[in-house]
Amino acid sequence: MIIGFEYELFIKFKPTFATRPGDEIYIITRRRNRREMINELKELGLSYHKLLNFVSDEEFDSHDVIRHKKKIIYYYQIPKYYEDNSNEAKTLKQLCPTCEVILLNNFNNTKDD
């Protein structure tokens, strides 16, 4: 099964509790500096299958981030996605009915743009 994670949440929790052997981990993030993220994941010894980050050089807001995450969830048919932002989780639950969006609010459920 493909399991999606928000980048900061994945770094903080190293969520092995959410995966089983054979699962594919897709990290979805608003961050743009791909090389920096790859290095950080490598330094922390965290394995993943895809790192799906924002590639636009234009400014973006929370609506753009949600559209980005929705597009990725649909394109890759991600059935389960872990999010740390309560506003984004709530909206993604409405926009992506085929994906189980799970809010891990012990991390930081008040994070906004």
C-alpha cells in the first residue's frame, strides 16, 4: 500500500507505526529545496520511495498547497495520508474522499501559513 506523509511530520515522528513491510512511503511537501530534503532524510536514515515537493518558483498560499497535495493524492492514488496541519487535513478529507486523511495533531495542529 502507498502511504503518504507530510514532510515535517515524517521527519519528526519517523512513523514506522503507520507502515508495514512492503508499503511504499510517499512524502508530500510544500518545501522547494529538494536536495536539502534528500540530504536531511539520508542523514536521519529515513527510507522513502518518492519525495513529491512543490516545483514552482512562484509564490504560493495555503490554497495552492492543498491543490498540490490533492493533485498528488489523486495522481498516485494514495489511499492513506498523514498530515500535521488541521486546516489542510480537514480540506483534504473533503476533496479526496477515496483517501483516508489522518491528522496527527500531537505534532502541531495549529500550524498555518
